Amino acid sequence: MRKIMLAVIALLFGSAGLFSLVYAGDTKANVEEMKGEVKSDAQKAKGETKAAGEELKGNKQKAKTKRAEGKAKAAEEKAKAKEKETKARTEP
């Protein structure tokens, strides 16, 4: 399951990277936003995966910490994407 998820994410990143070379302006900004969403979702999924592993071990507190880390990293990725999106919109 994890390998499949990573393969799908890699394909999305690859295709989004190609699109950003072709399009400019608003379209490029939209692509940056989508890439940020994908990265954000990937970080959340990583956090959930790690949390599930910790719950299996019986470490509920560590599971909460891993979930929180995943959410924090997801928020960070969204912020980076928003910055790139704004930059792409203001480029000539």
C-alpha cells in the first residue's frame, strides 16, 4: 500500500513539474497550488502511517505526536505552496 502511494505521488510530482515548464501566469500558479496540496496530503499520510505504527506498539502519546507532526508539516507545505503561487501570479 505504501509503495503504491509513493508511486502515485511520484507520478503526480513528475507530471506537475512538466506542466509548470509549459504554462505561465495563472496556470502556473494553479499548478503550484496543486503541487502544494499533493505535498501537504503526502505529509499528512506520512504522519498517519507513523501514528498507526505507534498505536500498534501501544504508544498512544507518540501516536498523537506523530499525527501532530504530520499536520504541522502539511501546514508548512501549504504555506510554501501559497508563497510559490503568489510569486507565479506576480511574474510577467
